[in-house]
Amino acid sequence: MLCPFTVLAQNAPVLAAPAQGSPTPTADVNRGAAETSTVLVTDGAQHAQIFQTVGRTVAGALEEMKITLSPGDKVAPPLTASVTTGTPITITRVRTEKQTETAAIPYKTVFRMSPGVPAGQIVKGAHGRAGVLTKTFLATYTNDHLTSRKLVSKVVTKPAQDEETLGGVRQMARALPSRGGSYQRLRMISMVATGYSPREGNGRGICATGMRAGYGVVAVDPRVIRLHSRLYIEGYGYAVAGDTGGAIKGRRVDLGHNTYREACNVGRKHVKVWVLDNAR
């Protein structure tokens, strides 16, 4: 029985190596020798072809066939291996390329304090705009088939712009916004509001949290709003939940003011309270 290589050799066209080539230091072509070898060469995704060569090594045979290699290509057997009739030479073509793609960066909807807006009022600020994130991948192709794709870098090529809601804040408030006065509104609670001043309670003007009573500090029921939470109150402005009160139960909020008259002017009214962030 004939071996598969012999059968293929009998039926496939035999390609003579080109008469001229460009010798390289690795070449080992003996052009004066009459002896030739018949080899089967599979180059990447191409069909196998039969060549006759006088090269003594794989490198010499490939040079004689004018087959060039790229840095990532792999050859079996090795370039230094000897070549005889029946030697199969397989070239695996490996190439890499950088690929980029972009993804949208969602914008945030934030609530910011603004002394340029009347206290307790809410107006629209800047419009939100999505940003752009550029990702770079290193793709590897083996015989023209994608075999791996790795993320090598991520760069924000266009920052997102926050969509702003501006809340007016009283400049002389005792509790002023921190960290630039920028928050995300977590939830809104409809509450009944009243007012109080530092002279009420124990008369010393010290709140349950140790803060000094006055504008910007409000009393809440800790079961509804945690103490130290940052708030924005309709018609009042920015505040910190810094106090409690015997009559402040459930959805009640007592708005701190600097004078007794200001506190009395609050009366009793329904307000919307936005919890900006919870105490940690």
C-alpha cells in the first residue's frame, strides 16, 4: 500500500522552485547539486502544494520557493531541520493588529447648590451630554482566523457632561454644602414643615447631634430620615438633618431659623424634601 504522501505526489502537480532567489544568511541552497527533494508545503490557509527543491534545510527550501516569513509566523519542522523527500513543511501565519472601538459614557443627573438661585427654588442647569470611551484591542489572527482579542487600553476621549438641577441656597446658612455642593437625589419625601429657632428647646441652641441650631439645620424623625443626612427642602433650600424633637414624628420636619420671628413665619405647610445622600 502506498503512503498518503506518495498518493498525493502521484496526483498533484509538481512545482519547480523558481530559478532565481534572494539568498539570506539562513539560506542553505546548494544549486550545484543534482539531487532534489520533493516536499509538501502547507502555507497558512492555502491548500498544500508539492515542490521540488535542492535546499538542504527548511530555510533553504523556503528561500528557493521564494516563500517569505513574517516575525510572528511559525514553521514546522524548524528552519534548521534537514529536508528529504517526503518532508511536510507547515507554515502557520500569525499576525496581530490593533483595533479600536468607542462606547458611550452615560452622563449623570446631579443636584447642585447655587447661591445664584433663590433659596428653596429649583431650576434647570447644564444639559447632559454623553462622553466617549475609546478602547484599543490587540487582535491575533492565525491563518486569517481570529484567535484572540485582548483589551490593552481604555481612554476617555470625550468626558461626559453632567445634567444639572440647580437648587438655590441661602449664603448665610450655617450648614453649607460640601464637596462642591454636588449630589445625586436619592429620593423625595412629602412632609409637613414647621419652623423653630435656637431659643426653643433647651434654650442653648445646641442640637441633638451637637450642631448649633439655626438656618440650614432641621429636625427630623430618625426613623424616616437618618441624622446627618443632607437634604434639599422646597421653599427652604439646603439643610442637614441635625436635630430631633418631641413633636417631630413620622413625616414631619422642623425647619431651623436664626430668629423666632422667621420660625413663626413658616407656619405649617406641606413641602417636598429631597434626600441628597445618606449619612455614613
